[in-house]
Amino acid sequence: MSDRHKSGCSGGTDQCVEVREHSTGADVRDTRDRSRGQPAFTANAWGTFVSTLRPTAG
């Protein structure tokens, strides 16, 4: 598995979302409240989610 990485919008603080991407999908966690668990997304679901966040060229 790869290491976790923080959102680029976090500004280097600990108040953000961390993601660990791996071959079967991604795990997400809130750095402020790790007791909430870490939702797991399938590779297909994660890809769909990420693609909706990226701006389209045009």
C-alpha cells in the first residue's frame, strides 16, 4: 500500500483529509477525528469521485 497524502487545500495543517490509494481503491480519513474510521472506496468508485473534482479542459 502507498503512504497517505493530504489534500492540497490543507495548507500544511492537520485539519484536512488524508487519502491512501492502493490497487483496489482508496481509504480516506479525517485527520482531526480519526475515531470516525476510514471509509474505503473501490477503485472504480474512487476514480469516478476524483474525476468529478478535476476541472475539464476547454
